[in-house]
Amino acid sequence: MLHAAQRGIFSPVVAQQRCLHKANVRQPVMMNRPLRATRSDKVVEDTDADVHLIAKVSKYVDSQLQATVGANTEQGRVPIEPVQTPLRSRVQASIGRVSKGLLERDTEVRLLLLASLCGEHLLLLGPPGTAKSELSRRLNGLVGGKYFERLLTRFSVPEELFGPLSMRGLENDEYVRQIDGYLPTAEVAFIDEIFKANSAILNALLTLLNERLFDNGSARLEAPLLTLVGASNELPESEELDALYDRFLLRRHVSRVTNANVHQLARLASGRGMTLDAEDEAKKAAAAAGEGLSLQDFKDSAKAAYEAVDVPDAVIDLLVELRNWLQDKCEPPVIVSDRRLMKAVQLLQVVAYGDGRTEVNEYDCLLLEHVFGNRTDDAMKVRSRVLELISSDPGAQQTELVLLGTFGRAARLIAAASEGKDTSELAAAATEARSLVELLSGRHAELCAVLEAPQGGYPDLRNSVWQAPASAQAAAQSLGPQMTENRKKVEELLREALILSACLSRAAEDSSKMPGGLLEKLLPKRAKQYQKGISGQPAAA
């Protein structure tokens, strides 16, 4: 499983940079000495011995690189099975049961269950006849609690949602409602055309959704509501509905069944359906006829997830970068409130917990396309940006800078040793180079585990119960080119680190085995970069 290191944030990098800083402090004057291979007033000709040594080092390095790449590739092809916790098994069984007989609703079913486990609400936007109400009814069949359903119009009154006024209460000068069987006592609710709610309904509805409280006369009652599924054909246009819109943490646009599956839809309607590989073998026989989620699961999972699941720094960095990009660089800007950001983090913890993990990974953040954004097309903006952030590798640039600093130090030490000067730091420099090799080899192994895994790679993405297969496949295809390029870059850096390690080890063993200037010939690109860097530094006082 890849965590913080997946985006290239390696703890050994800090140690390497500190070592580089120490080396620069110890030798401030030598920092401004040009490297022998790049001086313009002196031409260093290759001798036969140099050519032979270059060939020998290159052959050794290439064999080491080939062995490392081969071992990492083979290890990456070993199947990675997810941890099958009891909760994960129940989630899988519930997905199979709720989605049975539905076409192109895999994502909606997963979001419905996720919202319920989080204790949040789901908004389904789309035209009539797209199974929005059917999904909520199936959820209630799974939960087995009290269910409430209403269709709102512009003329709807509070009594339709919260119950009629009590006549006996009015006789006693009490303004109370008979709430039994209405929204304040429901555990699962579905409200169609929810944005038709008027101001008389809105205040009580907002309090009930956010705080799970209902004011009945002078008494404030706790509502047992697990989740409310709201449906609408369009986004709210009035500003007074913005607060209601914000109460829905998860939002999903539901489309009609695509033309490719209309024939299958008609067959299902006739009772002769169940093709498409017998509708994926009846959703894998309703997830192997396992036990589904219970009412207690929905009540307890969120709290358990907050206590058991960690959110690594890599995920926090991704969230911060995503929010800043949406607000500062996206056009038009997408504002993510502090409350929505905090709830998004908690949702990701529930995602990992339901998946049988103790840590959120970056692929979980793909679900944020259903959390951030105010307009329908914002979902694709969020998804595209998350994919970019996952495939980016800022650690590679950090590592390249460390390698350049290690190269400069190695070139100076080898040159000094070849002139008979102090060689005491060669062993320490060789150890640093070996650490860099280990760092890059580990990063290469992680990328191989992503790219070479069976069934198209990306095991953390494909093994998640919350990612619909089609969505996971599309994400894998988007990530593939850049992740492959990342691996190629790491292999190039690894070869250079192996050259540094080999040269420093030879010099530390016997300085006569490593003539000055040879490292620059083996790594001419780094020699030019380093020379350019030190020539731009101000002269020492």
C-alpha cells in the first residue's frame, strides 16, 4: 500500500539535504572552485586508462540497475489482496443487494451507503425517472428503520413534513405537532423536489438536517435521522436555498441510462433481463449472499472511523492544494467552506474504515468530486485536478537536487584525494550515496507495485469498495502515462546515484583507483548543472 511516499515525499531526503548543507559549510572556499572537467582554460584529454575505467564503471552500474529494475518489476507483479474485515464484507454485500437489477447506478449506490455510514445527506440531481426514489427505498429496506418520503411543491406546508398540529395541545395553549410517522421520527428519508421548500419549512428542516434536532413546541427533541436523500431536477436558484444546498455533503448528477444499455433496460422491464453477463452474475450473487450492513453499523461506523483511521500528511497536502486551486485558479472560482473541508476529511476516514484500512490514501480523494463544487461541471474539474496531484511527483525534484549536491561534494572530494589531500570524508560521502540509491530503489519499487500489479495495476484504487469499476478503470487510464514517466525518471536518477556510489566507494577504498575529473566525464550533465550553479553564487567575503 502506498502512502506518503507515493507522491515522492521521502523522509531520507531531509537527511540528505542536511548532509549537503554540512558539506557546504565545511568547505566554503572550495564551493567556488570550478570542476576540473568544465574549466574553459584547460582541456582534459581522455587517456586509455580513463576510457577503460569509464567502461568498467558503466558496465557495473548498468548490471546493478538492471538487477534492481528486474527485481522491483517482478515484486510489483505479486497480487496484493485487500484486508477483508467484517465491515468491508458487509459493505460489499450491501452494494450487491441495493444495486441488483439497476443499470449504471454503481456510483450512486456506493455514495448512498457512504453517506449513510457518515451520517451525512446525499443530493441526487437529474431528470425524472432515473431511480432516485428507488435508491432511497432500497436503502431503507437494508436499514430496516422508519422511512419517510414526500414530494414538495411550492404550496407545501410544514404539516406535510413535520406532522399536523395537535388539537389537544392547542386546547391546552401548547403549539406542538404529532410527529410520529413524519420526518422528525424517521431514520431514512427521501424528499423529492427538495428545493421547492419554502421559508416556512426551511428553518426547521435546516436544524433537523445539520443538528438532528427538532423543536416541537417548547421541547427540543433529538431526531434519529441517519441520512436524507434529496432529489431535484435542477440546482437551487434562490440565495435563501444556499444553506439547504450546503447541508448535502455528497452530490451526484444522475443521468438516464445510456443508449448502449437501453435494450437491456427494456429486457429488465419485461422480466426477461439479466444479461450483461447475467448482470454481473446478479451482482456477484448479491456479494456472495453475505450479511448486509445493519442499523448499528450505520450508527457506529463514523465514530469508530474517526478514532481508528489516520490521515497522512500527503493527503492533507493534496486537500490543501486542491482547495487553494479551486478558489484561486479555477474559473469561475469554487469556494470550499471550512465546514465542508472538515467534513470531507471525516468522510475520507469513513471511506478507509469501510475499506478495511487504518490510513487514508490519495486515491480516496477521487471521491471528492462528489463533495467539492457547486455546479454540475465542477465535479470534472475536481476529478481532473486530483488526478494531476496524484500523478505529480514533487519528491523527484527534491531528490534530484540532493543528487546534484551529492555530486558536487563527491567531485571535490575525489579531486582532492587524487591530488593527495585529505580523504577522511570519502567514506561518509559514499554512505550518503548508498542511502540515495536505497531511497530511489524504494521509490522505484513503489511505482512498480502501482504499475505492474495484476489486472491493470493500481491495486489501492481497484480494491476500494467505494470506487465503481468503470470509474476506477477511467482513473487508471488517466494516471498511466504520467506514472510511467515518473518511473522512467526515477530509473534515470537511480543510475546516476549508482554511478556516484560506485565512484565514491572506489575512491574511499583506494584514491588511486579514481582519478580526478572522471566522475564529471561519467555524469557530464550534472557537471554542467553544478558548475552553472556555483558560478552564479556570490563570491565569499
